[in-house]
Amino acid sequence: MRIFLTGASGFIGGAFARAVRDRHAVVAMSRREPSDAAIRALGAAPVRCGLGAVGAEQLADCEAVVHCAAHVEAFGDPAVFRRVNVDGTQQLLDVARRAGVRRFIHVGTEAACFRGQDMVDIDETLPTVTSSPYLYSETKAEAERRVLAANAPDGSFVTMSIRPRLVWGPGDQTILPIVVRMVRDGRFAWMDGGQARTSTTHVANLVHALELALTRGRGGEAYYVTDGEDTTLRQFLTALLRTQGVTPPDRSIPGWLARGAASVLESAWRLLRLGGEPPLTGLAAGQMSRHCTIRIDKIRRDLGYAPVISVAEGLRQLAAA
């Protein structure tokens, strides 16, 4: 199958390209020349374009789109979140349909349902948010709704969303390196002792689900994917840090205090027009202090999904690497 891939220079997109290169022909969006060599090293062919400016010629002969690119930040300019996550997705949907692409697979997120609440044993019946304190949640939710609404009942254009939770594994550019740096800089603290329960998704399990979605699943549907194991944030992050020889401190702050402090900091950052993001954001405080466990019955049933790697094996491989 010939696949058009966005986000190949990122963690998820890069892992997907590397995993499927022997079975599929992948052409990958590349916004600038320095990215071309890295994309070729993944086994994909770079094509010059960017979100919001993809032409039908870039999608020529492609049977599927796998859309991994997104503005994955906890804080920032609302216009940027909307331009990338909503408008960029909509433009890609429109051009894919015109170019005759048959299948559009969107990488979603459980954050599309998150407005600051606990989410315990949730499944796809929990609606996405229409408004949220978190720009990432709100714009990813709107993007997903547009993807699913674009599904053609006659099967001529099949769209679906694959939603992971807390993606980890080799090549991680966000969670592990950021937490390692925070621990080493003395800036890390648990929230509520790290006792919030969570599901996780090894990147190999996510890639497996994305590849299954190329030929399986029901159009117009969202599917959660996880490792099929739940744990606490303290247990998981402690084990993850141990693979890098790092031990987190015992220091902890109440979740309510962290969420309140984050709200004050974000307000100050906006009022004073400070650059970058605050040292603590509302999204980070919310995700670190609220339960988030997910059922994956639907993806098991409709896509035949089963995890290809366990949490224990994934941790062992990270430590060995």
C-alpha cells in the first residue's frame, strides 16, 4: 500500500515509518530540506509540503493517509493550535478526498475528552469536549470530529481515529527526556504522591494499531489503544526513569495545589505576554493528578488488536538500549 504520512520527523510518525517500510511504500511530509535525510533514513520518501498546504500531487497514487502531525504543547497561542490541529487536519482531509485517497487514519488522543476530570475505565462512548481549559484538548477534539464526520457511508472514503494514552518507548522525544531533565535539575515533584492510576501505550503497540487500521475497523469511528495494563503514575514513571539510571525524589505536592498554581501561572504568562510556557501548566498538572484508565474492548473486537509488547518487556528493552 502507498501511504502518505504526516509527522514523520516526530516520535510516533517516525516509529510508524520505520516499522512498515518493508511492507508499504511511505511518502512523508517534509517541511524543509534538513528533514529529508532523516525521513529517507526511516525508509520513506520525503515530499515538500506542510500542514495546511498539501497538494493533490503529493497524494498521487496514495491509498491511505496516516496523520500523526499535531501541535502537541501544553500552552501557547490559540491561533497556532487551531491552525495546525484543526485547519491543518481539515485541509488534509479535503485534499485527500479530492485525490482519491481511500482511507484516512488520524492519530487522536484521550486528551480530546479531558477538561480536568478523572477518567476511570472510560471507553469510546465518553464524548469529546466541545470546550476545555486546555487548547490541546479542545483543538484535537475538534479535529477528530471533523475526521470522523468526513467518513463516506459508501466506503469510498473511510476515516477513523486511533487514540493512544501516554505514548512511550524508544525514540520518545517528550515524556522520558523531559522528566529525566526535571529530576536532574531538582524540579520534579509527584502530585498526590503519584497515586493517580493510568493506562499507557508503548509506541510499538500504537504502530501495530495504526497498521491494522489500514485495512480493518469501521469508518467514522474512534478507537482507543493501550498496553492493556493499568498502573499508577508513580509505579510507571519510576520504572521508566530507572531504565535511564535515574531515581525520582519522594517529594510530593497536593494535586489541588498544583492545578491552582498552574492556573495562576498561565494567567500571569498571558497577562505579561511572557515567552515560552510557564514552569507548570494546567494540562500537565491535570494529567499528573487525575486518574485516566481506558478500556480497549472495541479495538480488540473491530481491529483484532492485541498488544505486541508488554510493559515489562518494553521497559527491559529500554534499559538494555
